[in-house]
Amino acid sequence: MRPIRHGMVTDTRDCARLAGGVLREAAALAPKEILLALPSAATDVDQRRAVTAVQVAADCPVRTMEAPLAAVIGAGRAFGDRSPRLVLDIGAGLAEMAVIVEGAVDHARSVQYLLERSPGSASPRLPQHVHGRLADELQQMLDDLPARLRNRARARGLLLTGGGALLPSLPGGLADRLAVDVRIAPDPARATIRGLARLCLAPESVRAVLAFREA
């Protein structure tokens, strides 16, 4: 059984064991602090479970950041970029949509999903009803923005991150439904971890203005 499902910790002990295995590989670095990406949809209980699992494994302070923001930074967003950005981070059964404004997640929605396989096809696909739900949620987020921000966000288009960004028909389907340009981040499955790495290496003055949370 996996200790993480749909982006949420379901077994703190096994998740701590999983995190410990990763951290042992980096033991020579002797980390003084861990930066942990969490889904925007995570409840306080979800956050505590994730932070506890990592703290038990690492025995050092843990700070958190919302995963969609880390993914956008990992896709190359400049630290000083203050323009609104629409992002869909999808993978491992969880799709998170967010609008990044002024270096923080301003609007966020999430959809849990299961991939399906067609008879005779080796590749899983996203069910059509999930396609529709994602498009509807993204459109609602745009509608909820003030007109000035909405127009700027639409002009920049939709950024796809996460391993699910490469699912067939997802980019084209969303582009047609939303009438916006859709761009897939380079190596989208690793966008979040790249963002965290960039943040860890950034000057403290840069990190201070971004949306970190103390655990």
C-alpha cells in the first residue's frame, strides 16, 4: 500500500520510512532545514501528517510551500515576476489548479482522478469527465479574478506541470475549451522539485518575499 494517495499522506509511519530512505542518500549533506511542497488543497491535518513524517525522518526544522508555486518556479518563472500565472499541476491522482499572483497562490482548486485504460491500449488516459471538470474549474478560477488580472492571466496562457502534463489530448483539449495557449513545462514531472531546489539556493532576501510557511 502506498503511504501517499492523491497527494495526501495516508500512513504517517510508512511515509516517514519513505522520506528517511531518500534523506539517507543525502546524509552527507547534513541538511539543516527541509523545504517541503504541499498540495494547496491539503487540510491542516494533511499538512501536519506530512510535516511530522519528514521531521521524524530528518530530525531538523521543516518549512512548507504550496506545490503549484514551487512548480511554476521550477518551470522557469523569474523570482521578480509579479504578473499573474495560471498553472495546472497534475500527477499521481491529483490535479491542482492555481493562479499565482505576487509570488503567492491567490486562487486554487483541486480534482482527484483515476486514469483509465482502453481495451487494447497500453497507455492510460484521463477520462473525458475529468477533462471536462478540469476545464470547468480553470474557467471558474479565471472568472473569479478581477478583470485586470483575468486578462493578463489569459494572455500568458496555461502552464502544465507534473507527470500528467504529458497525458495525450490534455493540452489540446484544454486549449480548445478555454481558448488560451497551453504550454508544457520542460521535464514537467520534475518541475516541483526543481522549484524547491531553486528556492533552497536563492538568496535569503528572495526567499523572504515568497510564500513560505513555518511548520
